Amino acid sequence: MVDTLSHPLPRRRFLGALACSAGLFGTATSWAQGPRTTAATPSVLQVVDMSASQIDVSKDFLIGARAAWQDLNSRGGVRGKSVKHVVVEVDGSPQSLRSAVDTLKAMPECLAVVGSAGHRAASQLATLLQREAADVAHVAPWLHSQPPEGQDSTFGIFATRQEQISHAVKSLSIMGVTEVGAVFASAAEHNSYQADLEQAAAGLKLKLKTYVPSSTLQALATELRPDSPRILIFLGGTPELLQFSQGIEKQAAQRYIVAMSDVNLQTLQQLGVSRFTPVIATQAVPPVNGNQPIVRGYRETLNRLYDEPPTPQSLAGYLSARYAQEVLGTLDGTLNRSNVLQAFARRLPMDLGGFRINPDPKRKTPAFVTQSMVAADGRLVG
């Protein structure tokens, strides 16, 4: 197929497709970055879920990762060798993830699986890899939970959903809020995150009122009563939040929505959210307009290689690739799977140009979490 990200899809077309809930991709495919190379060329594999519910995260995450790998190779690669960046698109189904693992098994030159996205695909892939390819490091996936006990080959670098929730709830308590609502996009989100929310709210003595849609999110929004909490924590993705905000619009009552890192604020900004409802997103990366060296490097690289605006999700993809590159650069022995896995297994903390990483699941240091906002007038703040 055509490498669509060598000729970036105009964002207007992408956003229009997202608004119609139509995925641009749906089958497992792959492509390689860079010129034609031999089988001996070291490579990394990236698995991205391009289903309709995940594309707004995965597309941006992939753009950031590709920019980082292209930039590395333009500077000589690792030990003077270019690293082939192979991308496998999946649709989130077990069959497509199985196909991705089969692709990996046919690539003995692959050093690691880096930057799997979105969360559901990354989580399922972590389990598959542990069972069938435990000798391959699974590096910096867009994963919102700690890998289960025994998944020793997955090395996360981003704040978990629990850490994001704790940060969001704590920031609300500092503001003097005493009651918050929790809106779950579906029963699946409710089952996954209700306990985390209740624990975080109880620890800060916040009253919590829970909302789960019985039909649509738009209908749920219109059913909110005047005495419902003004601040709502939203657990779901960008398409679901857009539906919910459209229902809020009909109420003409100002509320504040606090979303998690799977919500793409730039997409919401361009598609339009309720003029009564500022949206705050809890991010697992620094602000894209920040002054940290790694963020400045990201903006410069993205501007040079892609006609795309900076987003937290593409910054996350860039950081995932840059973390992998830094660790690859520390190898003492041969550039192969075994040595690469050992290098990541050391789980050494790192300050990646202002983005602090501690991939140890028993870490005591706080995860990196920030917040940005789409104001009611459509401006991005933070």
C-alpha cells in the first residue's frame, strides 16, 4: 500500500472522517521507513491501532515516532547504522494483533517493539508478546496500566491511568471543589476505572457521583440535572467526549470536563466543543509549547519533517522513540535482541531533556503528569 505518512493526510480530511466515526485504516498492514535495505539492517517494530475509536491518538502518536526515527537516521543512526522503522497497522481485533506478532516472528533482525498505541492494543500486545516473544523488549507503549506481574519485557514510561486520575482529582481538591462527577464513556471504562476514581476521591474527601450511559453519551449529557456536579471527570476517548459535549451544549449550563490523556485537545478544538464547557486534559507528557530541551527538539523536528501541528499524542510518540534510541545508544555488546532486552531490563532512570523517566514499576518518584485546556472560546491553554 502507499505509505500514507510519507505524504501526510491533510488534517481537515482526517478530522472530517473522525467526526463521521469512519476509520481511515482497518486492516493490518506494514511499511518501512527509509531507503531499500538488506535483511541485516537492524529494525524496530511499531504496532498502531487505526480503528475508528483510536485513530485520533494513534495517528498523532505515529507521526511523532516516525519523526524521531527519521531524525535519528539523518544523524547516522545507532553506531553508524540506520534503524529501519517498520509499522504494522491493526484494527484492534485479536486477529490483527495476532498478525502483528506473526510479522515480528518473521523479523529476526528486529531489536524491539517500540511505541505500541493505543492503550487497548498495547495492553493486549503486551500479553501476547510475553507469551510468545518474551525475548523481545516491548518499549514505551501508550499503556495506561502497569503490566501484570510476570510481564518483565514491557517497559512503560508514561503515567498510568491511576496516576492521571490521582493528579486530576488532587488538582480539583486544591481548587476547593468538594464534589465531582465521573462520566464513563461505556460500561468497559466504568469497570476498569471506577475503583481508581473512588479511591482517589476518598483519599481527598471528595464526593463522587457516577454516570454511565444507558443509550448514548449525548443523551446522558442532556439528562444532567441542575444540581449535578459542575466538574465532570470523563473516562473515554475523543469521539466519545465530542458526543458528550454536544449534549452538554443543549443544557446552556456551564460545566468543566476533566479528561484523560487519550483525549486529543487539538482535534476537539477543530471539531468544536460546547461553548459552555471548557475541557481540561490530563496529559502524560510536558506541554507541547514548553521550553524543555526535548520539547523544543520535538517541535523543530516535527516542523522540519511534517506539516502537522504539535499535539501531546505526537509528542508522546516522539518521546517513546527517543527513549528507545537513548537506551540503544548505551549498548556495550552486539546490537541484537538479547543485548537490547538486557539494556532495557536494567530499568535505569533517565532525564530525557526535561522529561523524567523511571521505568521501574516499583518506582517511588511521581510520574510526569501535566494539564492543558480548551477554553470555552476554543483557545488552547497550557
